[in-house]
Amino acid sequence: MMRTEKLYETDGHLFAFRSVVTEITELGGKPAVALAQTAFFPTGGGQACDTGTLGGVSVLQTEELNGVVYHVVDEAPAFSVGDTVAGEIDAATRFARMQAHSGEHIVSGVAHNLYGVENVGFHMDGLLMTVDFDFPLTKEQIDRIEQTANEVVYADVPVTAKTFSKKEAASIDYRSKKEFAGDVRIVTVEGVDRCACCAPHVSRTGEIGLIKILSCVSHRGGVRITLICGAEAYADYCDKYRQTLRIAALTASRHSETDQAVEALIAQNKELKNEIYAQKKRLCACIAAHAPASDGNLVVFAESCDPEELCEIALLLAEKAAGAAVACSGNDDDGYTYAVYCRGAAMNRHAKAINTALNGRGGGRDELIRGSFRASRSDIETFFRTFEVERP
């Protein structure tokens, strides 16, 4: 098969074209069309393929095999080999991807120029991109990379792509994650970056509009940054601004002071949690104080207590019980949550017998076990009236 002429390599803004059909075959159970030339970009370089229409049928995906770009369509086309057909690319998606990918080139170039780091991994998930650098970067360095990258956008410098022979490329200083056996297509951001890349790009940096680094985390001895560019970055800003306004309304604060308002709420919430904890401790102490002493097991039923409170009550009850201290909360219909404690006893060894007798589930370690019973209050009281704890 004749290799496909790749129009996208010289003009990323070519969204409509005409070409001769050179082959109609099948890929993955779908019709696939090859053309003499195409503006459809196949998946490659970390970027997804273009979609659109070809001769009136929808192009679902494009992929390159042995230099031939195949256009996988959703139905058998009406045209034949030798016909000239019109192709139209989803321009909005293509342009957004060009903004994103070109922005990534700038960020990687700036990071390399400023700090000598190398881009060792790149992935696009929709318009969200991750870039792996081979050396750790601080927050201050990431902020400087982002600021400098956006200054390149404002400068509106040219972005060009040219294919060089292997010999020609050997004399050019450019970034690449792999060795090339043949020709090399190099994308140049004037004065900023040269990088081997097969994808379409914007023609000037001003088209990118905005570059935003969302996060930076440690990764394999270096860092992984997540970034968005162009229309996606603008949409992200709008969404976050709406959230900020909503938070401002909920906290009765200025939208420029929402972080302070949230910090105040967190501090207030911490104080309330501490007060609730103190109140629970007092409640547990009060319940235990009103329980009678026992020369055997001591069982107390407390209303609306959570498992942690029951453990606290059981620990306090142990001072009044010669045997096991049992704290329960619940009712006969829904069952009971329990905590059983006995100082100096291996209660975990008794858990199975207790749960079996009272249709329960649970366990623990050493002196304390906890869980739930599906038994009546009367059955629980009766069981522990005769239950004997074995001590070592």
C-alpha cells in the first residue's frame, strides 16, 4: 500500500480536506478506509486520534499501520476505491488537544531550561495531561515553571514543525524520549523548546490561552505534574470560581476570603468535637457511677451510646465488678451493641462462646471484646448472671 500523506504534520488547523480513496478494508469488525492523504491524526505521541466524518459516514477512530492511516467508520461507505471524498474533522476537539499538547511542550521545555529536568513520561486523558520529570521539584520551582510557561503564551511566539533526516537531526539539540531509526519530526517553540513529536500543534503560542498546573506529586524519584491548557483550563477556572462563590455564600464571607472562612469553620468544628468528646466522657462516668457494685458480672444497658462510649463505660464498670463488666446499647427489636471488659482475663478467648449463646458477632484482643447481639435484654442478663470468666 502507498503510504498516506499526513496533512496534519504541516497544518494542524486543516479541519476539512478532499482526498482519493486508496483502500477499503476492515479493522476490528468495522469498515476502514485508507486515503492518499489525510488531515485525520491517528493515535500517537500520547494524544488520542481525531474523529469526524468521511464521505458522509462517521469516523470513529483513526490508526496508522505501516505508514498507512486507516479511518474506521461506523457503517459501510457508499464510495469506492478511486473515488474522491470529503473529510471533516471534529475541529473543536482537535483544537483543544492542540492547545493542550502545545502547552505541555512549553511546560516541559521551560522546566528543562530552568532546572535541567527531563520529561520521561507523558499521557493525555481527554484534555487532562500528566508529565513525569526525572528529578524532584519544589513548589516554588513548579510555580516558576507555570508562570514562565504562561509568559511564553503571552509572547505569542511561532510554533513550527519540520521533518529532518536522521543525519540532519543528529546536529540539532532537541528533546526526545527515544531514538529514531529514520526521519524525525521536530516541533519547535521559538526560543523555548525543540521536541520530537508526531502530533498536530498550534501555530503560535498565543492560541493556547492559558496553562495551569493542577498538582505535583513525587513519582519514581522525580515528580509527576498534572496540567490543563486552553479552553479546558478556562472551563476549570469557571467551575472553581462558581464553587468559590458558593462557599462564600455558605460562609457569609467575601469570595477572596473563603480560605480564611473555611479555616475558621474547621477550628470551630474541632472545638465542638472536643466538647462533645468531653461530654461523652462525663456521660460515661455518670452511667458507671450510678451502677451498683457486683461480686460477679455487672451488666448495664445505656441508651443511644456508640461503640466507643460502651468501651469507656465497660472500663469504668470494671472498678465495681468482680467478674466481667458488660455495657450494652440498643433494643430487643434491633439488637444490642456491646462491650465486655474484664481486667486480667483473656476475654478474646470467651468471645466465641458469648456470641454463640447470644446470637452475636464480634471479638477483640486480650481483656476487651466488642460487637453486637441479636438477643433480648432478658436473655443477655440471664446469660451473664451465670457466665464465669476464666482468669489465668
